[in-house]
Amino acid sequence: MKQLGLVLVILTISFLLATGCQESEQAPTQDKLPSLNNDLRSGKLTLHHQISHDGVDFVTTYSTNYDASKWRITSSKALLMEADVTASGVDVLIEHVHADISILSKLASVDGLSQDSMDDSIHGGSQPGFATPYSEVFAIEGYSETLISGWGFVAGGYGASSLAEDRLTECNLRDDGEAYGQKLQVVYDLAIRYTGEEFFHTHSIIDEFAVPLAKDIGC
């Protein structure tokens, strides 16, 4: 019986150590991502992409009328996405756009937690994509079902134990979840055709940028 008790103690300690490692696992901060300018009320970011072998200059601009200096994860907000192309002797269409927004956190179990996503493409017709200039709005849902279910998974015991009884709130995401920002990823699938060609080629471009969270919200 003493040997059995010793085995149980060892197993318990091993489990606690393993759980503790999992709970304290930290994610590297992504502080080198471009960011919406949250010194202004209307955040704005412009990114340039050169597809040299195709002679295409693809420029994307992101802006919001939401006060970027007061950015909250759980607030509903809208992001304006714009794109334009400079190309000589090349036809360029935007065949498909996909956008994701997720949480940036120092806690590995929360970092990358998805909040919302959007897809945009032409449905039907003979045109294979959107001509530029392109403009679309990504309406970001604050308390999305995706975020609620993801937080429930973390708070249900698969992440830090301090989250076990916490419901989804802005303060809990920041304090217990160690969130410090949000990450946006936007993928553009371009259809490119040279003069004299019958069919289009495809080329994908990805934009990744961050939005820091508001500093003082009274948590």
C-alpha cells in the first residue's frame, strides 16, 4: 500500500507540473507587425506590394472611423479595406479576398484566438474578379460566436487555471487572457493576364498588421 501511495503521489506531482507548464506557456509578442496609427482618432495604414516580374504595383489601405486609440476587442467596429493597382500592359483583377481578425496575447492558449472573418468574391457573371480601385467594409462583430466558443474552450480548463470561472469580458481578456492587441490578416487572390494572353494567372498577397488595445479602460 505504501508503494501504491508513493506512485500516486509521484503521478499527481507529475500531472501538476505538466499542467503548470501548460498554464504558464507564453507566446512570443508580435511587436514588429505594422500597425494602425492609434495616435489619431481615425487609424490608417497603407501597404505597398511590388510584383516585379509582372510589373504590378499593388497598394492596400486600411482605415476605420472607430476611435483607434480606444480599440477594444469586444466592441463591434468596421474596417474599410481599399486596394488599387498600377500596371503597364497587364490586366489585374481581384478574384477573391479573405480577412481574419484574431487576438494577440502573451498567453499561448489565448494568442491567435479567432474573433471574426470575411470573404468577398464575385458570384456569377462573366467577369472573373473585381476591377480596381477596390473598396470593401469588414464589419467586425464584437461578441462573435467564434470568440465566445473559443474563450469557453480556454476557460474550460484547457488553458490557464485562472480562467476557469471567467466569462468573456474585455477585462478578462486583458487581465486573465493577457491580450495586448488584435491581428488582422487579409489575403488577396489576384487574377493577372498579360496583353495578348487568353487566360489569367493567379498571385496571392497577404497583409498582416496589428491594432494595439486601448490602455486605460478601468479594469
